[in-house]
Amino acid sequence: MTPRIDSLRSRVLSSRQTGDPRETALRQEALALCEGEPEVIRQARATAHYYRCQELVIGDGELLVGARPGLTLNPDGKVAQQIFGRRTFAPPAETAWPTPAETHVFWQEGLLAPAGNHTTLDYETIFTEGFLGLLARIEARAARLSDAEPGVASKRDFLAALRLVAEGFMDLSHRYADALDIMAQECADPGRRTELATMASNCRRVPAGAPTTFWEACQCAWFAFFFLPDAPGRVDQYLYPCYRRDRAQGTLTRDFARELLSCLWLKYFESVGAASGVSAHNHLTLGGVNADGQDASNEVTLLCLEVTEELRLQRPQVGLRWHRGMSPDLLRRAVRVLRSGSGNPDFCSDEQIVPALVQAGVRLEDARDFSLSGCHEVIVTGRAQMGSVEGFVNLPKILRMTLGLEPALQPDVRLGDLGSPEKLWAGLCESMDRVAEMAHRSAFGRDQLAAQQPGGHLQASLVVRDCIETCRGYTQGGARYNFCNWDVIGLANLTDSLAALQHLVFAEGFLSLADFVQLLARDWTGGETLRRRILAEVPHFGNDLPEHDELAARLVQAFSAALRRRTPFRGGEYILGTTAGGENMHVEFGRVTGATPDGRKAGATLADSLGAAQGRDRRGITALLNSVTRLPHHLLPTATTLNVKLAPQTIASERGVANVAALIEAHFGAGGQQLQFNLVDREMLLEARRKPEDYPELMVRVAGYCAPFTSLWPDLQEEIIARAEHQVGS
């Protein structure tokens, strides 16, 4: 790590983002000057005015510039402590998100929970044409408008608004260029003066035009993210052409390229501040295949892994796309990065995700260009509104509904109508359909409200295909692909619960369904012996039991079918994921869910990922992975995570690295979709809980994201400690 990067890293680790105190006033100032104009034009003018007037932020020693005003530092320079908020379950406020009254109880009782959607922008166009290219597309589309077209006036206003936003943001980059020119003229240090002058030239070039050098490309990547901050996309793909050209011309050293990438990583990290509880953010993507299906990894891929390893930051989250044509050396290099303790990278399989996207209606060449966002939400890069994540569904509570244990959600249940496995399954499917309808009504209201935003989110509409061509906003169905993604939580708990009922009620007749339900209503009071028997003897998902795993697959198929019987507001279709999310829904849903037939007590956490419930995968990691591969991944194209806890010493040796790499390849080759690892052991976590001051940077994979272990709530820490620890190789 160079002295510059060491200094910048220390700075960003003490950062807090408090928000720009002038933003509202600046926007209001612009709005007051354009009263009477179409609302989409007024909002565009306000956005452009803010770009032209916001405070410029240029830190000492930076090689890349641009930051949201309001970034502050701890005066003592100490690492800023993250703050995570707890979820409260209440119906969305009518003024914020109009939902039918009959859906409110499903939110209030913790069966449904809202989330936020993630976005990636069209980096390909920005890196080949720049914002000037976007302006040219706007002008070309405006020239083709006909007075006979329906809504032509609104279309003209929409395109004019996009033009205003693009021009305003280019003015911001030019303001940075002007400021850097002045700083260069006043700088006494010759080396820094040269850097500042180059940075000024970079800001004058990008993002207005396509970058021509690697330094310009890194600045362009940051400005593009700064414009629409969420997911950086396939960084190694859009940076590589400039890197290759500069290296061939002898104008760029590998060490300086690495330093520039380090600056970019630090920019991603500080974009929300170290103190932010927003951990499921800034998820970038490496590797994978090109549009023609060939391996896309390159020298920048390796540099990105090196920077991730050296900086040891939880953000940006780094995901590596695997496919059979990937170099084994690259996979092993990525596994070595796990030694850094940042929790990065995570791994996903092109060979499951790409076909699943194609089956959902995405063109093959577009599907091959997917990237990651949020916790592990898959997005067709710069071409889609994936609705990831529209919200979360509490699967175990659906079974409690079916059994009459949730009278607020489903009153007047007659257990006598559930007297066989077939009748119980039919009742569960009816409950799933009811929940799917409530989820649909809620999503429809949310998306309808989002579509009313002038321009349908103007920034996203500018940089996501094909909003310019369709003259419709990003939230209005203007993108090339539109989906609505719901994540289901607690699949393993629901599977194990049905197995317990099958074995104890229907197969053995050990007790009646009514008696079992009464035990659950009493939170197992008087039934502890039976509860322990269930935990010890009844089959659990994650142990390579084909019949049991097939039950889990049927549950995914059933809820997917229930959702797909509805059509989202923006068109497209509903699709499923299984990521617990940065909202920690496995903990939060568990907190408000009563006892379940799998032996889980009221308030206990649900399964944290696509894998087994905590500690119930007892037959080793191969058995766990075999169970997961039997799930219908073609129905889960947009969000899955599988957390695996390994002892740190597992990858201490090169043999261990090779074993874990082989494990990843075997899982993906057999049909798995995603893997992420916690390299911690129970003793380490217990010690960190006792002495948090000694472990400020101990990172753990929580759900689909990483966070400092000491920043997590006590019950979330306990859940991570309870996960089964697996061994790989010898």
C-alpha cells in the first residue's frame, strides 16, 4: 500500500455522510424560477441547478475527485462506528406508498416487508460515447417525434428534461476541472502540480466524452457512479480497453494503475460514509463471459482482486462471476483474497444465472452482461428495472396462517380440512396464493406511485436503455426489461416444518394436528422433549436428503407460480429471490414469528440464506451444497445467497486455497448459483463479542452483505455464531 493510499484509507474509515445542507434550498431556488413550466422540466432544472451550484469536494492527495457535500470526518481520526437500524413492522404510510387497506395487516404482522430497488447504469454507452453521446441520442429521438404520436408533448418534455440533467452534470465535471486548474497554478509542489493539471484535463474530458486513458477511465467510472450511486457494474470490463491501450503504449505502469484503482475503491467506500449502516451497497462485478460467451476476465480483473485484498474494506462489495471457461488460477487468486478478512469476494455462476434470465425473457447477449447490486441482486446491466428487491415474504408465517395460528391474517381456519398431507399442501398453496395477491397489490401501489415521479427518475432514465427511445421513464416501464422481484425468507424453516408435520402427525400419528398446533400456540410449553426430538431426528434441509430437498424445490415452484399468475405494474413478470438482504430479514421476520413445527421457538431467527437453518446442516459441506443444487435455480434469477462458515485456517495454505476453489467449481458445476464465505470460528466471534474494542475491523458475511461483527445487534451476532462451521479438505 502506497503512503497516499494508506492516508486516504485512514481518512475514509473515519468518514460520516451527513447530507448536503444546501441541496433543498438550491432545488427550491431553481423551482421558484420556473413556475408554470411542465413539472418534469421544473424537476430537471432543479437537478441541473444543484449540479451547477453544489459545493466541490477535493481532498488532499486524491487522484480522483467528486464527492457528495456533507462528508465529515471524526476529529480524532478513529474508525467511524456503523449504526444499523431495527425494522419496525407497520403498513406503508398512505402518503408515501398507497396500498389497499386489506394489505396493511400483512405488513403489520410481519408477513411482508418493503425494500428498496437497485439500479445499474449503461456504462457501455458512457465509456464509448460519453454524455455527449446520450445527448446525441436524445436529439435523434426528438427529431423523429411526430405530432401525430400519442402524448407527443409529454415525450418532448421528457427528452428536454433528460437534456437539462445531462448538461447540468457535465457542467459539474467542468467546474471540477476549473477548480483543479486553479489549484494546479497555485501548487508549489511540482509533482502534485502535474497531478492536479492532469486531473483537470480528465474532468474536462469525462464524462462528457469517452475516456482515452486509464486515469480518465477511472475518473469516468467514478463520475458515472456519482451520477447514479448504487452498483458500479462490471468494472474490469469497461476499464480494460484504456488499460490495455496505455500499457501497450508504455504510458501506464501496473503499480500506478493499481493506485488509481485503490482510489476508486476508496471513493466507492466513502460515498455513503464509514458510519453508515448501509452495507448492502456498491456491489461491483468481475469476471464472467462476454456477449459471445467467451471468458471476459483480464489483467484489470486481477488488479481489482489485488486492490480488494490490500484495502480490506467491506465496500465496495466484490462479486466474481464463474463459468467453466474461467482460468483456475484466477479462481484460486480470488479465494486467496478471502484471507484479507473483508468478506470479499463472493462467487456466482454464469451457468445458472444466464439461462434463468433468458428463460425470463432476456436476450442471451444481454443476459451475459448481468452484474450484481445490493446484497446479491442480479441486474441486466444498464438495461433493466429489475424490481430488486420489491419486498420480502415470510414463508414460515404462511404455514402458521394455514394452521390457524395467525388469525389476523387468515381467520376461521378449520384444522379438520387439513387432515392429510395432500390437504395440508392444498391449504398451504391457497395461503400462498393469498399472500401473493397481497404482495402484488402492494407492489402495484408502490410502482404506480414511483411512476408518478416526473420523468420516472430522471437520472436513471438518462442512463438506462431504452428510456430515451421509448420516451418513458425508468420507473414507468421505459427500460428494455422490467421485472418485479420478491425475496422469500425462511425456505429451510418451512421445508423442515412440513417434514415434521409429515413424520409426526401423518406418518407416525404420534400426535394429532390439533395437538401439534396447540403446542406451537404455547411456544412448545409442555413439549420440550418433542421439540428436541424434532431437532435431532426429523430431516432437515441441507443434509443431502433428496426427498426432503425436493420438498423445498416444490415450495419454490408453488410460490413462484402464485406470483406469476399476476402481472406487475410496469409489465414483465414477478420473479423470486432468496436473499435475506441488508435489512436482515431472517432476524427481523424471526423476531415477529411465533413457534414453527421445525422446533424453532417464537422470536428465533429464520434461515439466513438459501442454505440450512442455523446449525442443522450436520452432514458436512458437501451435503449442504448437494441440497442447494436441487433447488429450481431457474426460478431464482435475481437474488440468491448461500452463506458458508469455514475456519480461518482452511485457506491458510495453498492446498487449502485449492480445496476451496475446487469446492466452488464443483458446486457451480453441479448446478449451484452463489457462494459466499465467513472465514471465522466460534472462539474468534465470542472473543470479539467480549472485547469489541480489539476487533474493530472483523468483517462477517451477514446475509448478502458484509459488516463489522462488532457493529451488529446482539441477536444478529448470536445468529452468526450459531451457524454450522464446515471443514474442507484435509
